[in-house]
Amino acid sequence: MKKTYLFLLLPALLLFLAGCGNQNLTNSQNNTASTTGTAKYTGSLTMADVALHNSKTDCWQVIKGQVYDLSPYTSTGTHPGGDTILQACGTDATAAFETVGKHNGKAMAMLPNYLLGALQ
């Protein structure tokens, strides 16, 4: 009798876990789909708004008058310059961004993926 319950319970558990995995995949797909380079906020974004997002897991930066939510990038710790990027979280990082020549290539191409909108 116990083997029958186990036989019925195991597939149900696997289906449940598979459903949880699909939810995570869906969330990843949503994050990827939302990074099209178009502004995610249509309202006004101020420096006061940006200043509230000043940590590794919640990092907004202003670069050339545009506000970017770099949290997905900063939280992974994959920045080639290490944690130096964190010093600019919650600030206008234009000067810091422009002083690094390497930012003209890959970093510049990545920015539209994190665009929130224009700084007011």
C-alpha cells in the first residue's frame, strides 16, 4: 500500500517542481523581454529618486541625462572593474563612465538594456 502512495506522490511532486522551474524561466524571459532599450518609466525621474537606489542590489545611475537601473548587473558581481561601479550607485555617473575608455564599446551597447527613462 505504501509503495502505491509513493508511486502516486512522486510524479505529483515532480510536476509541482517542474511548475516552479517554469515560473522561474518565465520570470527570466520577462526580464529579458523587458530590456529592449525603451524607457520603462514614462513619469519624471529626479536625482532624489536616483539617490534612493544606492546599493549593490538596488543600483540606479544617471549617465548622460538618462537613468539606468543597473541592479541586475551590479548584483551579479561581473563588472570587469570590480566593485568600482558601486561607488556611483544613486548618483550621476556620467563623468566616471566617460573616463573609462572601454565603456565606449560593450558597456555602451549594454546600457539600453537597463534604461528607465530620462532624468528630469
